[in-house]
Amino acid sequence: MNRAHTALVWAVDSMFLVTDRPDDPPAELMPALDESHRRIVGADEGIIVVQCVESLIQVAVRVEVWPHTPRVTPADREWTGPVSLEFRSRQGVLAVRQHAMSDAIEQIELPHGPGAYRVDFWHAGRVEMAGQQADLAHQLGWLDATDWEALAARLAGTEGYLLRIWPV
């Protein structure tokens, strides 16, 4: 692997973006968004959209940039995947974006700059987080801010997403 970029990300509107587009929300988001509703992840020129289970708890995101096709399966979690996508970067530099917030990860440089890339997408913890949703909604109504923050910190990263990107 060449580089790995990691962060806890707020899934505003239950999604986050990996994009080289500077506008927020990006213009022409619909093709990638529609695909993400069918497969959890969708891509279009300059953008990858990832649908998350829970928007109140931060998700763990790791973007790995490889100079070639990865030959190893990720083993640090029980990952589900991959979903393989074609992606074309116009800028050659990506960011992980949280809608209407600062970028969670900035300056993900792609090895060949602008051009065609392959993305393998993996996810983990979605079933566990889905099982927590009713309890979270209930607790949100009666926990004070300090207790809610402690709960959110404890559950942060339950949902995890891995994107491996390399040139085609």
C-alpha cells in the first residue's frame, strides 16, 4: 500500500462523499447517489457517495491509495465486500467530505493524478449499528448532553468503511 488516510466521519444525511469536486453539495450528485441507494456505494466522475446506517454516530473511514491492484484482503475487521467501482478523477486529489462541515480527510493524492481509477469498497459494522438504532433514538430523548456525548464516543467507529483506490 502506498498511503492510508483514516478519520471518524459524520455521516450527515446518512452519507459521506469522497470527491475531487469543490462545491458542497456537488453538482450532478444524482447518478452516484442513486447508485448508492442500490449498492451502499455509488460513483460518478469526480465523486463517490457512501450510504451509512446511522447519522448520529461517527463512522470510521479509511481510504487506501495503491499504485497497483491490491493483492491482499483486508484483515483488521470482518469486512463485507468488495463492491468494485470505476471512478474518474478530474483533479487527482480527493477529500472525504461531510456535507456542510469541514472535510474529514483532505489532500488524498492519487498516484497518477487525474484519470481513471478502480475502487474496491468494503464495509463493516452496519448490522451492529442497525441493531442500535431504536435504542439510540430512545436514549437521545432522555440523556443529557454529557451522557449522550459519552455514548456517541463509545459507539463511534462501529460502522466502518474502507475504500481502496488504484489506477486502471
